[in-house]
Amino acid sequence: MDVSNLLAAQASKFQSVAVEKDTPLDVDAGFLTVTDLNPIDEDSYRSNLEEFLKSTARDGIQALVAALYELPTESSIDGPVTKLPPPTTQLPRAKPLPKPKPPTKWERFAAAKGIQKKRRDRKVWDEEKQEWVNRWGRDGKNKETEDQWIHEVKANADVDFDPVQAARDERKSRVAKNERQRLQNLARAQTAQSEREQRKIELEKTLAATRTSTASMGKFDRKLEGDKKMRGMKRKFDPTEMSAEKEKQASLAVLSQLDGDAKRAKIDKGAGDEVVNVRKAIRAVSKGKGGVVSGREQRKGSKESGKGKRGKR
Amino acid sequence: MLQTVKPKNARSKRALEAREPKEVEDQRKAIFVHGMKTGEVVDKVMKEMMALKQPHAISFSEKNAIRPFEDPSSLEFWAHKNDASMFVISQSTKKRPAGIIIARMFDSKLLDMCELGIERFVSLSEFKTPKSSPGHKPMLHFASELFDTHPRYMQLKSLLMDLFNGEVIDSICLPGLEHVISVTVAPSDASQTSSALPDDTRHEDPKNLPNVHLRTYTVKLTPSGVRIPRVQLTEMGPFVDFSLRRHQEADQDMLKAATKKPKLKRQDIEKGLGKKKKNLEVDQMGDLRGRIHVAKQDLGKLQTRKMKGLKGQSSEGDEGAGTSPDQSEVEDTSPRKRQKRG
């Protein structure tokens, strides 16, 4: 007669963990949230409210716990922790997404050149002391030259030349340069616009340039609808009378520009049209001394060798 | 508005940096504001809800003359000053007795609000049962089909989730889950569920909306004979029945800005946020693409069409006892077929 009791006790001890619902429960393990989308059973709701709420909650939480126990665990110092998946419910953020930090001038250069960032340790090995010392700061390696007890001074140095002070000044100037560059980067970051804005400004500039590129500076151009009147655009005429010196300068300026173009064309031709780049070839053969100098040297060399031969005989 | 402060020392600099926007955000801090006039019940509800929200709760216990639905400027000021992004405001007026307003902010601007009337309240102290330790994360349970269909209840669910559990965490210690906050909607008339269109709800009388039951329980896990334990719940308190009152929906533009997702770094995707996944990448269309490496194929072992004439030549000697293992693998299918035929 006790057996049935025992069996019942055993059965109640190990109640089923399965939850059966018409609509499967929606579990968001990332937010530890479960949503039961089944309509509320009105009869049980009316008959015993608290009991109904508790049993619904129990079923929901049972499903959530089942989902949580399925997840992979990882051991940590505080015991096993369960890895949670990213949440499926989207909640609005409290603050906007962080804006990416604008790159510094060096970072832009490094990116263009493909230079990898190297991590510098704070400590460096000192061969003399046979220990790790600070790269900078207290007893830093960068103060090595200042701190040494004897200095090499050039013979032609000034009488009042202080090598310690000179080394210190040099270090301080490096620090100042770094600080200056940092501030410049900050200033640049503040004025930095988005790519779209930059493009807009560029477009406006180009448009303004084209509108002033006729002889009348756009006075007789057909106006488009929505075209704004250009501001700060003035035709400027040189005075009809000017000093001879000024006129000469102006003409020479034009001529020099033309000359520049001609030279450039010549250089370009030298570089591009022929199969052999003559300039480059000469530089390579003469080891960077130039054609004339190397020619002179060759001539000299042959004379000398001739002399030598004669001398031997 | 407040001026932007320039930090004067390292400590204040760190404090300011902690307030800057982050990709993965912290738990929302909530300010519990005492309105001009409240009742004893409302005060108790506030106190116990605050206990559930601790340690991310700030109490404004003095009388504050605010009407958030008319002028949210003081909320915005407080949000900025305290770096808080949620508000729970208690208020009791003749027209709307015993009410609390849950407000949510985005970028120190008001995003959305929901006013709840307290219909019934049972305090935590009335249950002589074990309580959860403060600061532990609750499990949330929502029960009703309205949480998926009705905009008012969807908003309420979102607000409550944000208030109690709105933090993205990557891992949790399961024994630390001690309590449950369960939210159930009373059964509604059939006519309401059918007319649950957003246009209707805006002008719908909130008196027709069914009440919401908020219950808190402690969890006890008992062995069940299988790996998953059986859950048992014990009443913890507070128990509150809410009725829905006024609300303010989120501005569309603001909501769009608030639900922007951070671009996950390729590294994070490859890592699978915890799991290591090799040769997986997300392409520009957002599809997950995998790469598989196939070893160089040995064409000698390629199974081609079987012909009687060819078979006799290649495997006449092999049919005997001295078959090498890989050859037998290739020829594996032939005896079976023969058996079938026979």
C-alpha cells in the first residue's frame, strides 16, 4: 500500500519539463525574454487569476530555461557561464552610434603606403645596464645622451657650447613637434566634413569656375532656372597705362610660363616616347653624376691608363 | 542646454568618456521621478519597481512639477545631466488617479512614453517568501497575442524590456537567474483584437484596452531526471495590475536613427561572436558566404560508368581473396547489386 504512494512521490518529483502550446513560444535568449503568443484562456483566467498567471509564467520560463540549457557553456573563475546568442528583439538605442574617429595625417599616409602599425613596447633593453628600461619618462632611454658623464664635442664648436643642453633641446623640440602635430590633427578633425559635403563644395567650386570662364564672365550666358546669382564676382581690367617695368614683368611672366610648358613637353617626350628612357639610362650608367661629368672622368681615366702603360715600359 | 565640459583632470576625462556613445550600450539608467501629487500606493509601486531596477536607478524623491505629455523639456535636461535614458514618473490627479509614466529617451531627447494606471497592488512585503538578490538580471515573460499585434502592447513590451533587461550581454551564469517578471494581458473582447489596426488605435479609447498584470516570482530549479531542470515559481512581489492610459508614439525619424545597427566588423562575424568560424564571410548584400577547400581530386579513383567489358579487365584478379583495402572500397557496390539481381 506504500508503493503507490512512493510511485506518486517519484512521479511528482520528476515532473515533465516539456511545454506544449498551440503556438510555439518565442524565446529571445539574448534578452532572457520569452513571449507566449497564445490567446489567454478566459475560463481559467476568470476562475483563478493568480493560479492561472503563475502557471502561464511557469510554462514560459520552463521553455526559456530549456533554451538556455541548450546553449554552450564556458568555464570561468566564477564557475560555468553560458554563452548567449545576440538578441533577436530590436530595442532602440539610448544614444546614437559612435562616429568613427577621423584618421590622423600619419594614419592616412600609412594607409596609402600600406604601412602596418607596429606596437612599441614601453620598455627597451639596455645593453650596458643589462636590464629593461623605460623608453621615455623616468630614467628613460631617450635621455641617455643628456645623462652620460662625458660628451664628445667637435673641435670647431663654440666656446660656450653645452652638449647636455643641446641634447635636451633636441629632445624637447621633438616633443613640441609631436604636440603641434597632434593639435593640427585635432583641428583637422574638427573641420573635417563628410564625403558628401566635400563633394558638394567641390561641385559648387567647379560650377563657379565654369560660369566665370567666358570672356564676359558669364554675363551673356543663358540663365537656368534655379541658378543663383553669383556673388563676389567682378571683372577686373588692368589700367591702360602702366609703367614699362610692370608691362615687361607681365609679358615675361607669360613667356616664362610658355617656356615652362615647352620644357615640360621635352621632358615628357624624353620619358615616354622612346623605348629607352635616356635620362634614366645616363643616370644609371654615370651612377648619378650626370653625362658630362662621367664623360670627363672617362677621358681622364683613359689618359691615365695610357700614361701608366708608357711608364711600365 | 548644458555646455560641453572640457575635462580638467584624468578622472573627469574618464567619466566623460564613459558617457560617450558606445557601439554596444550599457544597461539603461532610469530616473524614478516623484510628481507633484502622488498617493501612498503609487509611492510604494515606485519604490518597489526601483528596487527591481537597482543598481541602475536614480531616485528623484522631491516633488517635481512636470507634465511630460505637455512639456518634456525637464526630462530632457535630467537625461542629459544624469546620463539616464529612461524615466518612471509617478503622478496622481483627479482625472487620472494613481498613475505612472514610463518614458524612454534617445540622445537625451524624448522618444516615446506610455502612461499606466495602477488598479491593484500587492506589496513585496506581504509575501513571506524568499526574495531575489538586488542587482540580478530578471527573466522576462510576456503572455498574450496582443504583444505581437497591438501597437500599444508592442510598445509596452519594448518599454518594459528596455527598463528591466535592455542590455546586450554575451554570457551569463545560469544560477544567477533568480527571479522572473511576468507580464500578462487580460483576455480581450473579440472585437478589439480584430480591429487592432494602427489607425484605429490612435483614436481608440484606452478604457477599452484590457488590463496588464505584472507579476514577479522567484525561480527554483528542481531536478527532473533529464538535463533540463524543472522550473518552479514562488510569489515574490510586487504584484501590480495596470490599465493603459495615454501614450506617445516614437517619432519615425527619431526611431529610425535609434534603431540603426552598428556595422559588425568582419572580425566579429568570423569569430561568430564567441564561436570560431573559419572561411565564412558576409558579402556586400549581407549574405553569409562560405568557402570550402576541396583536395586535389584523384582521377584514378573516379567512379565512371560501369561496363561489363571493362570490369572483367581491371578487377578479374582482385575478385579473389587478396583485395587491397582501397580497391575494395571502390568495388563496394558491385557484389551487393549482384545479390539484388539474384
